[in-house]
Amino acid sequence: MDPLLLARIQFAANISFHILFPTISIALGWALLYFKLRHNRWARSRGLPFTADTPWLRAYHLWVKVFALTFALGVVSGIAMSFQFGTNWPGFMLAVGNIAGPLLAYEVLTAFFLEATFLGIMLYGHSRVGNRLHTMATVLVAGGTTLSAFWIIVLNSWMHTPAGFEIRDGVAHATDWWAIVFNPSMPYRLSHMMIASGLTVAFLVAGISAYRWRRGERGDDVRLTMRSGVTVAALLIPLQIVVGDLHGLNRDRSSTVAGSRCAHHGAGGGAGAGADDCADARGLRRDVPGAGSGLCRDRIPAGSQGCRCAVAAHRRRRLARARTPGCESGMNAIEIALQTPGGWLPLAFLAIMGLAMLAYVVLDGYDLGVGTLMGAAADRHKDTMVASIGPFWDANETWLVLGVGILLVAFPSAHGLILGALYLPVALMLVGLTLRGVAFDFRTKAGLDRKALWNRAFHAGSVLASLAQGYMLGRWVTGFRDDGWAMLFSALIAVCLLGTYMLLGPGWPIIKSEGELQLAAVRWARVSLGLTAAGVLAISAATPLVSLAIFERWFSLPYVLLLAPVPLATVLLFFIVERSLRRLPTRLAQGNPYGDWVPFAGSVGIVVLAFYGLAYSLFPWLVVDRLTIWQAASSTQALWIIFVGACIVLPVIVAYTVFSYRVFRGKATALQY
């Protein structure tokens, strides 16, 4: 079968499945806010405390569970979509990455983290924070869902009615960001999507409430939610008819204008226009039947050669950059790069991407470690283990989205090359993450007969995702070589990364639990520490043999002396962690929890040092010996747009992530939401 058709079928299946969940969560966030505000008003008017059991609060508690499930499924299916930009459609970001990149980046920076972080407070924080703060968390989550929809609709509508750009060497460059964001079809598409989401949730709420009523649940909460759903649906149906008609008329006008423009260009009209412009567009349209992008059909401005030329043009620029001093490795590259924005902006985004991936390895690493160790835990301890990560795991997983997103928007050619070479392990990782996400939510409400099944699924998903990530790392370090030694090295990295997660995993329950589980976590950590030490030693010995350049960086003078503190500090941390784990059982038996944080902190230190060593070994390559950060970078203008937003938003993300961990500090308790 045609690979292009298979890729389109795969993407269509993914997006068809994914869109179901954002459609629900966008409007359901606002429905939850409405329930929360009505509860506050009900309690205040009757002189009741805000913790009182009112019909609106019962409705809130029911539907926040639905929201959590749809958000989790939306996250895991959305991660798969973000990877498909590289595995299936690398040429897309080469052609329009200077515009699509900033829009996607702002969606992750301004909305995704907001939703994932404050969702934990919505679900589990009602007994830990005041009513005002809990209401504010609901406001932020609802606003985050809408903000996320806004940025995605902006990109989608721009692809259909592109404006505010010009094409140079087959690549789109922004000329007017206001025109890009508020392109001709954006208001219609955004309105259409928001009302569609409202209608979906209105019928969902009314339908589920009617089902509950038929089953004999005649509480005030059922009656009020049924009435709310029917009322909202009655208001939105005629509005959607009008908006849908206006959207259709706008689409028709846009198509007519685009066709006239292409005909005008083909006749020789317009500055620099020629018959080849539209001939190329029509040729591409035949090559990609029914393609949806406005850029790749009949809306290519005069003087362009179409999207089909984007990849070739980018390769020419990449080869040209390869001859510049900015692509040299080592300190000379940094010194030259710092002289111009086109040089230091890729460095800045490499640092942001590196920190995001490090945060993911540490934060989601202990999540994956806990999931992996559930296979060895007693059934009576598994609920507490899951409860220790429950408020955080959604937000922890979003660091992967940020890291891969930065690779996509700042280094589009590397994104396509890397993910294209890692297609199978990426697919396996996504299967593991999806299995873990579904199992996490379903096990919480499953009966005893089903909980064991979901526990095994959570364990299997964690192990599969960990091994796949390690194998991907090994393939990347070896420059995607296909010889036997490279494959063996990648397999070694896979096992070692799983061992590292198994070291981070028990470190978290040691802090968050007590009693038998805490002592069991100490035992698991001691075993995992030995596996991690063996893995670090094996990788440290094997990595210089994989690449002569890496060997020279570490073992030539004076670097061998300057870098000696890194392995020495790593050995010291292993000693500190081992000593702490040896002493903890005696202390805990005496009721003295002093130092229970040391194993986890020491494990994080080991990961940080290993990450530093890897970054030093491979800088400035994104693909070893083939593609540097400067060769792969987007245009300076696009990087500037993202950089300004990142400087504003990233400190806020870190602040409310720290706040979330502060809210849920202390020992883990049973999950109730």
C-alpha cells in the first residue's frame, strides 16, 4: 500500500480519536466552573460552610471525574499527534515551521501546563486548599482549555486561509503576526468549535443525568444538571446554525479569492508571478490528493515554488550553514554564536529543551519507576503508591510535550530526522504511555475484581515506556547507526534507563509513605542502586567507544583533568545514597524519619550529572556527526517570537509547579475526588 496513504490514514485515525476528548474538556471545564460558582452561591445564601454537601457540589464531584478521564486520554492521544509531525510529516514543519512553530509553542507554554498543573488541585486539593483557591484553580483550568483551543484553531485556520506571510526559497516567513493570528477564517472556526464543544457537553450532561434519573437516582443534583444541559443545548443549537452558515460562506469566499489569485498568477499577473507558480501548486495537488493545507494548494503567493520545494531549499541552507564557523564544535562555536541572535537563540532553545527533558526524566521518571515497581509491591500497598504520584503525574508528563515541542518548533529539520529514524520505539513508547494513562484513571474506580487487571496494565505500560525511551536514547547517541554494536548499545541504554527510573521510583515512596511500604521502598532502592551503578559504569565505558569525537572530548588533555570532578561527584553520590539506604531501616524502626529525602535527592543528583555528561559529549550535534543546532534551527524571527513568550511564561510554569508540590507535601493519602 502507498506509504503516503498509510500515513494519512494513521493521522486521520489519531486525530479522529483525539478530538473527542478536547471537545468534551473545553466546555466541561466551564460547566465545572458554573457548578462550583452555583455551589458557592447556594452555601453562602443559606449560611452553610463551603464544605457543605450541596447538590451543586455533588454535581461538581461527579463531573470532575469525567473531566479528569477525558483530559488524561486527550493528553496521551495528543502526545501521539505531536510525535507524528516528525514521524509522518517532517516536510510540513520545514515549509511552515517559522509560523506553525510559535503557535504550537504558545499552546504548550500558555495552556497545556496550566491545565495539567491545576487539574491536580481541582481533583485532590479540595481538602488541602481554601474554597477561594480551589475555585481559582477551576477558573484557570477552564481558561487553559479555551486558550489551548484558541492557539490550535489559529494554526488550523491559517492553514486554510493563510495570511501575513511571504515565501522565500519555498519556506513561509511571517510578515504580520496580527494577520496570521486573526486570519480571515479564524473567528468563524473558533466560534464554531467552541459552540460545538458546548453542545457536546450539554448533551453529554443531559444524557447522563437522564440515564441516572431512569435508574432511580432522583436527587436534586441530577435534576439540576439535566435542566442545565437541556437549557444550554436549546440556546446553542440555533446559534450554531447561524455560525455554521457564516463559516460556510466565509470558506466559500476564501476559496473563490484563492482561485482567482492563482488564475491571475498563472496568467502572468502580479509582481514576479509566472505560469510555473500555479503549475507547481497544481502539480503538488495531484501528488497529494485532497491536501488540506492552503499553502500546498491554490494559495501560494507570487514568486514562490510551493511547499514541495521546502525540503530541498532547507537542505541547501543547511549545507550552506555547515560551511560557516558557527557550526564548529566546542567553545569556539559558543564564542562565535554569542555574537548574533541567529547564533545564540539556538543555544538558548537547546538549553530550554535540555532542561525540559531533564525535568521530564526526573519528574516522570519517578512516576514510571513507581509504576514499574508495582509489579513487586503487595496489593495492600499499591493504592498508596499510586496516591503518591496522583496529583502530579499529568503535569510531570507535560514536560515531555514541552521538550519534543521545542525540538519541533525550534529545530524542525532535526525533529523530522530524529523521529523518522525512531518510528518503531516512538510508537512503542506511546503505547506504553497510553496504557499507563488509561490504567491510572480506571484503576481508581475499578472494583476489586478489575483493579488487579488495571494494576498489571499500569505496570506493563510503565515498563514498556521506560525501555522504549532508553532504546531511543541509545539510537540517538549512536547517530542512528544500524550495525550490531549500535543496536546492542541501544539495548544496554534501554535497560540502564529502566534501572534509573527504578531508583527514582522507590525514592519517592520513601518520602511520601510510612510503615511497611516505606521499608519495602528502601529494599527496592538498594537493589536498583546496584543496577543503576552497573549501568552508569557500562555506559561510561561504552560511550567513548561509540564515537572517536566523544573519546577525544573526555580523554584528551586538559579536558580529562577538568572533567574529572564529574565522575568523582557521581561516585560520591552513589556512596551517599547507599549509606543512607543502609541506615534508614534502623532509623525508621525508631520512629526517626531523618534523611528519608536523601535517596531521592541523591538519585536526582546522579541523573543530573549523567545528563550533563551526555550533553557535553554530544554538543553541538542534534544528530551526531550530521546535524548541529545551527543547521537545524528555525528562522531567527520565529525563534525571537517564541523566546519572548518563553522568558515570560516559563518562570510562571516553574512557580505554579512548585506551588502544586507544596500543596501536596507530606505523606500520601488515599485518592478521593
